[in-house]
Amino acid sequence: MIRRTKEEAQQTRDALLDAAEVVFERRGVAATSLQAIAEAAGVTRGAVYWHFRGKADLYIAMMDRAVLPFEQHWLVADPADEDRPLRRLRELLFDILRQVAGDARLRRVVAISMLKVEYVGELDAIRLRHLQVATQAVKRFEALLRLAAAAGQLAPGVSASVAARAVHSLVDGLIINWALDTRAFDLRRTGRLAVRQLLAGLSRPGAAD
């Protein structure tokens, strides 16, 4: 009985997160009530508060479910980083673009986080979560670029910290503009070309190949 209750509780939680994705995408986060999410999930409003402290907590749980597996893959240092770090960075950026374009849940949550959130009131907690992800990404990129600099792969005068911001801005900007209209360009193809061009400009000839 206890196991069944736990399974039912998890099913309810998953249903709420599924509903949140759909309703947040359609209405925006600020304009969505917990009642609307409860109705979309087919549960009571009380069930929402059983699992989540409020809308920001629900949003962050929704985001974590979609993003955390990728964060752990993308943003954690790896011993292999020291072997051709610029190539490692390039492949990491390619993978981010590929996964955002190809994973429906990740794509939806990224679009919500970039286009459907106002950082006001209780939703300021969401801003902090987004800032945490961005900070982790920049640190990861900078670490790889510092390894590249130590290996003599960066062009003279290139700052690893500034270059990391440029890399993050490029990928972030590509994803935002693509999310506005996914028919405007092919995120994977255009993104790969843009990443190659940026890294070529930051590196010594042939180092990013």
C-alpha cells in the first residue's frame, strides 16, 4: 500500500509538471494560476500545494526535470578536457544546440524560460535559477578556454574570461532567436557554422580543427 501511494504521488507530481509545461508555454508564467495548472493536470489545487510551495517552486521543478540531466553532462569538468580543449568546447556547444533542437521537452522548457517569464514578485526565484545555469555555463567554457590558452591554442591577446562570455552569448542568442520562430533557420546547421566561425576567430590557425 505504501509503495502504491508513493507511486501515485509521483504520478500526480509528474502530471502537474507536464501540465505546467503546456500551460506556461501557452499563457506565460506570470499569467498562469496554480488553479489552471491543477485543472490541466486533472487534480485539485490542494494537490499542487502538497507537492510544491508555490508557482516559482513548481516552475523550477519543471525546469530541473528537463535541464538537470543535460547540465550534469555539459557543465561538469571532465578529465578528457585537457586533451584538445578547443575541440572539446566545440563538441560541447554542438551538443547543446543539437539537444535543444531535438529534445521536445528541453526545447519547450528552454522556450518558456527565455520567452515566457517575468522576473517579478515570487518569480524572482526563477531569475536566480536561470542565473545559476548561466554562471555554470560561463565557468565551464572559461575553464576549457584557459586550458586552450595553456596549450597555446588561443590567438594572441584573447582573454579566456571575455571569450567565455562571447561563446555563451552566441549560443544563448542563437537559441533565443530560434525559439522566437523555429522556422527561421536550422538551429543545428546555422549554430554549428556560427560556433566554428567564432572559435576560429579566437584560436591560432588550425587549433580549433
